Amino acid sequence: MSTHVNGKDKGKVRLFALSTCQWCHKAKELLEELGVAFDYDYVDLLEGKEQNDALAIVERWSPNGGFPTIVIDDKRAILGFREQEIREAFGA
């Protein structure tokens, strides 16, 4: 189940991350720093159908299942911790 972080509405933003991944934590911190409203899932902490559904979404954008994956409006994704690309996507 996704956790919501309040902030400015920049579209439907969802971060798929692993709880043990330093780059995932950096991506989450950057989104918070930019003040973006987003939902996030620690995929490794999900179970059963929730985990399978999250992995299917990640694999749609990243066939190798890379983390972090930030999906924006179900139209594009930023794969990995690409600070500049994340800043540009959210107008920072």
C-alpha cells in the first residue's frame, strides 16, 4: 500500500523503491526537498498481490526491474537516481 507525502501537485507521482537502497532514499528525500506531492512504495516490504502489482508496474518502465523508479502521470518514468532529471521534471 502506498504512503502519501503532501506537497505541490505536479501530477500523479509515484516512487517505487527498496527500503534498503541508498539511492531510493536519496530520490525520496529529493522529492520531499522539492516539495512535490507523491506516493511511494517500498516494494520489498509489500507482500503477495500488492508486491506483484508493484513489480509489474516497475518492469513496465524498467524491464530489468531497477530501483528507484519514479512514474509520472503513468506517461513517463525516471529510472535510477538522476538528480538533474528529477529536478527538471518538477521545475526546480
